[in-house]
Amino acid sequence: MPTRKSAKKTIRQDSVRRMRNRSDKSALRTQIKKFVVAAKSHDFDEAGKHLSLVTKKLDKIAAKNIIHKKTASRKKSRLANFLNKQKAAA
């Protein structure tokens, strides 16, 4: 365990940041699941709304450096392609 005051504070800060990052990632995964369910049920209006929310959330998380910006871009692209394929199949 740390003995210096600054090291103890750093551990406290890291714990708070880790929980916040975990919460943001969890919220993102939940939003993606809602989008996938709407797309698979061929509810494309709802899926479109969820896709815009997922895109917004990905951009925010990437801006905070919780995930890499290219990872966010790749996920957005794959989700948009998924929606287009579902529309084409319907």
C-alpha cells in the first residue's frame, strides 16, 4: 500500500475514474443491445433512433478516451452496415 499522501489520493482518483468508465461502457453496451433488438425485429424507425443515440454515445466515450476514436468509428460503421443489411433483407 502507498505511504505518501499523493499516492493515496491517486488511488482514490483511479477508483472513481474506473467506476465511471465502467458505467459509461455498460451504458454503451445496453444502448447497442437496444439497437440490435429493434433492427432484428424490423422496427426500422426505432432502430434509426437507437443508432443515432449509439453514435452519440460512442463519440462522447471516444472524446473522453475511454475507448479509442478509431474503435468508435469502426463500431459505428459496423452498426450502420448491420442496419442496412436488415433493411435489405426485409
